[in-house]
Amino acid sequence: MVDSRENSTLALEKFKAQSYDLVVLVIKMPELNGFALYREIKRLEKEVKVCFLTAEMYYDEYPDIFSSLPNKYFIRKPIENEELMAKINEIIADDTNGYHT
């Protein structure tokens, strides 16, 4: 199942724990940015896998998120569909849930 939401607030309202293999977030979104939405989703379901699809990196602004997730959880745009699907499948198959700790 794939869900898409127009804004981060609606995405958070419609999020259902234990319903997704992976949540793909963009960082620049109206209302909550992708990192704020990430934190809220993780409060609802700690074990859900989340990755970021972004053209820019925000290492200085969000060091806690960048230090807690491997680089593969940050997918750089632009990206071809085939490469994107390969990266998503790799993340879904990752048994560590992306955390170093």
C-alpha cells in the first residue's frame, strides 16, 4: 500500500502505526518540515523505518537525525525511478531499522 499526503500535518493525522514498511519524507514541506514530521512519527511508532528524499542536506541543523541514521536513509534528488526503487528495497530489507544505537 502506498499513501501520499499533500502536507505534513495531514500526513501526521493520517499516520497509522504498524501500517507501513517504510515512510519516505521530503524535508521541505509546508507546516512541519520532514525532520519535525520524522520526530512525531517516531513518537507514534518507534520501529517504523523512515528515509528522506532530498536535494539538500541539513547536517548542521539536525545533527541528531543525521548521526542516528546511516547515509542510505538519505536519498539524494534527482534520482531515477529504478535507482530509487533499489534504494527503497535496500532500506526495507535492513533488519537494523536504520539505527546505529
